[in-house]
Amino acid sequence: TRSIAVTGVQTCALPILGRPVRLVEDRLENMRGGDMQGPDRLFEVTMGFNGDGQIRAMRMRALDDIGAYSGRSPLQLGKPVGAIVGPYKIKSVAYLAQAVMTNKTPQEAVRGFGQSPTNYAIETGIDKIARFLKMDRVELRRRNLIESHQFPYLIPSGTHYDSGDYHTVLGKALDTAAFDELVKQRDALRAQGLYAGIGISTCLEPSGGNSSFEPLFNPKNATTTWMDSCLVRIDLSGHVTALMGTSSSGQAHETLVSTVVGEVLDRHPDSIRVLHADSLNALPSNSPVGSRMAIMLGGAAAGAAKKLRDKMLRIAAYRLSVGAEQMVWSEDGAHVAGDASRRMSWDAIVEIAHRKYHELPPGMEPGLQEKFVWEVPTGGQMPTEDGRVQMYPCHSFEAHVLLASIDPQTFKVRIHRYVCGHDCGVMISPDVVHGMTYGGIAHGLGAALMEKFAYSPDGQLLAGTFMDYLLPSSQEVPPITIVDHCTPSPLTEFGQKGSGEAGYLGSPAAIAGALNDALSVHGASIDHLPMTPQAIWQALQTSNGDNKA
């Protein structure tokens, strides 16, 4: 709506002024009406549990302030349906989601598409149960986490979780953090007069970006696929080029495609060119959201490369007078199984495909170019009449453990130790996964401690500059230890799951848990984000503890 209005003003001003017109936007205008805000969501969560800490049921109501224009933002209430119980064995769930429009800055999709706030609500509930039962928070989670032998696991909303080993990942994170020593460090900080606490969260990252939740909002929207595609060609010189239809904004799609194609064709990734199709030559594809590129673009690239490899194997088999099933692919071509002396080189196969039509198998099209369109695994289905639906196909898992302290004079938060155990199946590019996870944790730190589009009671925006809307810098983001684990997905080409939203989906909950652990000694707690110094001070002032600030 804003862009249409700006275009309208420019169109009207152009003939009057007789000269080019452009909009120069200042920061206040940008924050108030240009940039979008993330979820501004209120939760009411009720959990039913027994004396052993087994959580039997949950009722959740989510009320989201989506600002002045709706756009796609209400759909952020839909994605959590596919992971509404988190990684826990909660058998019964009632979920009521409502979006309301106000005069605030509009809301738009942000990392996780609404899953991070839901994870925060669930994890806050888990910590409250532990406090009520006087049970260790780790033990409570272990009693409720889905067991590795239970996959694929069906949750009440109709989604099957594909695979996981949640207990092992949590154990790795705790071991790496040296949890017993961490408890001693927390107690030592408390003895020094600081408010110190340990935070824990165990959360899911749904990945694969299906669109199946959209029909839940609008039955007329019968979308059942969110495919992606890739085209791979080998030219006469033997060089490999891959073409993709999605745009990259730093997610390393080029690295993903070159690595996958190189893996299938046994070529070095650095030798493979990756190009973006323009809007007129675009392949069937969708946007790089929902932690879907490793699954979808990776699957499409692998599919196209496999079609090329199979074609080259058929050419070699024909020339060597054997069946294609008897051929073995290798780095420099193909050879007959059990007889490496009977072989054809890469260059020889390429030349036949491009130049020697008379040497091709009968009916084979010359050239080496293949396209593959990859449908979302488990996709292609409409919701059932009772609203059950298979949401995202794959589910990564992360376990966060951290130690934090609060200065009792300034209420500034410091994170002393941060460990994240992460399982996204087979990592195609580990450096990319680690970078995304590190950035996601930093993003979550901002959400937990700093970032908010704040308004006065009469509707005045109070966070119109970066002096008021605070972002984490290198001074606030601590060193982070990432612990890898691999539970392959049975649904994808290499066993990969998504990782683009890693870190952010569990870090706000873990940081909030650490601060509430610190405040609990003084009879205080905070049930909203961000936990700013002012919010911490106010919580201590209204607490029942003896040590008010």
C-alpha cells in the first residue's frame, strides 16, 4: 500500500514539475511506515500435567497485533500449527489464533515465520511447570521429549515429524557446557552480588516451506505445492553450469547448488558455475523462506544433476555394449563394474553428446541439459475436514544452554557462556549452517533483550531511531559454541533438513529462562519480551522478594 501511494504521488508530481521526482526517506519515516515490524504477540497458555511432570495437554491462545495492514503477516500464526507441541509428547492441544489490526507499523514475515514466539511460549510454560513441581528443568524436558525410536511422530494437528534424536542433542549441549560447572559458576556470581541464572530451551525448526497452512486461513486457496527447480547443463568444453530461479540475499544458494551438483557428478564445486535466471527466463520456483533451500533447491539441483549423470551413463554403456545398470560413475567418467579398463572419460562422453549424434543410443536427444522440478516432500495434500494437515516436511532441533548475569545497579545483562546443540540432518555446507545459527542466536538476543517498536499510550512511536530501537552489536553478542549432531531426514536427497532459521527459534526462550532463573531468587519474574533493563527493574520493584532494587 505504501509503495502504491508513493508511486501515485510521484506520478502526479511529475507532469506538474516537469522534472524527475524521487522520495528521500529519513529514518523516522522509514521506521514508522516503511520498514515492517515482527510479531507483537500475546499468549495465554495452560498446560495439564501430572505429579511426575508428564505434560498431557495444552491450550494456547495467540493474539497478534499485525499493525495497519495485514499482508501475509496473519499467516505467521499458521506455521506454528505444524509444530504446536514443540519436541514434546503432548497428546492433546487446543490452539486459537487471532490477528488484530491497529494503527501501528505493519508486521511482516520475520525469521521463523512466527515459530520463535510460539517456542518462547511453550518453553516458558515448561519452566513454570518445573518451578511448580520443584523439578530440575533438564529432567522435566527429558521426561517429555519425543524418543528417537518414535519417529516418524504424529502430533495432534496432523503433522508427522520426520526424524530426530532430541535427548542426544540435549545431552551433547549440556556436556559441552559442562553443566555442573555452569551451576557452580552461577552460584559464584550470585555470591558476588550479581543476579545470575541458567537458561535452557529445546525447540524445533520446521523446514521445507510448504504452503499447506494457507488453506486453513482461506478455503478458497487450494494451493498444495511450493516446488522449486534447477537446470543443469554441461557444455561442449565439459564445463558445468547450474541455473536457479530463486534470489539469494546472503544465504549462499550458489554454494549450495555447486556443492550438490558437484557431489552428484563427482566434480569439484569450484568448477561449477551457478547463475540466477532473470524474470523472463525464471524456472518454476518460490521464495527462499521457511528454511527451505537446502531441502528444495538442494533437491532440485540433485535431481537435475542425476538426470544428467544417468544420461551420460547410458551413452557410455551403449558405446561399451553393456547395460546401463552395469556402469559405475567416477570422477573422470564411467567404467564397467568389475573392469575399470573398460571405461569412457568425461570428455569423451561430452563430445559424443554434443557432436557425434551417430554414436548416441537410438532415440536419445543430443546435448547435455536437464531440468528438475522438486515437489515439497509430504506436500500435495489439502487439510482434512477436521483441519488436520501435514505442514513442513522436515524438523531440525536445537538445544540452548547459557549462563547470564544481571548487574544489580544498572540491570545490564551479560551472557557468560552460550552453547547451542543443533541437528539439521546432513549439513551440505557446515560453514553456512554455523554462520546462520550464530546469526540467528544474535537475532534472538536482540528480540529477548532489546528490540521493540514501542509506542506511547496515545499512539506516538517511541522507537523511531536506532538510539531508541536498539540492536545487538559485537559488544553484546557473546562467543557461541555450536555442537553438531546428525539425524538424517528420510525425506530428502542427502538427509538434509533446513537451517536458515536456526538459533533464533530457541535463543529468546533460553535467554528469558536464564534471566527468570536469576530473578527467581528475588521473587521476581518477567513474562514478556524484550527484557530490557527497565523491565528488569520494574519486575524487581513489584516482586515479593526482600532484595528490591
